[in-house]
Amino acid sequence: MKIREVFVLTGEVIDRDMTSDELAQRKKDNDLLLEEQEKLDAKVAAKAAAQAKLAALGLTVEDLQALGL
């Protein structure tokens, strides 16, 4: 995988292969990003399921808040 280094003061641009350490860090970062996205997706799905259950009962979130739940 390639990486681009740009030296702003000189305008020099270097395209090079990533080092093994950089590749390992990129994999860690990608894994963490995927984990966070899965958590977010699960949270959104749970919220949608809860809202669907409330709708099936004819209730809204506001109804529950009014009841202090």
C-alpha cells in the first residue's frame, strides 16, 4: 500500500510504500473503526425495534416520557 508525504514548505511530494509498522497501525485503526460502526449499527437497530414495538402498541416516546418511563 502506498503513502504520500507532502512537505508544505518545499512543495516536495514523496510517494512510497508503507512500512510494516504503518500497515499494522492502519489495520488496527480499520478494525477499531469497524467495531465502532458495528456498535452504532446495533444501537440504531435496537432503537428502531423499540420504536416499532411502541408503534405496535399505539404508543410514542412522548407517551412514555409523560408516564415517567
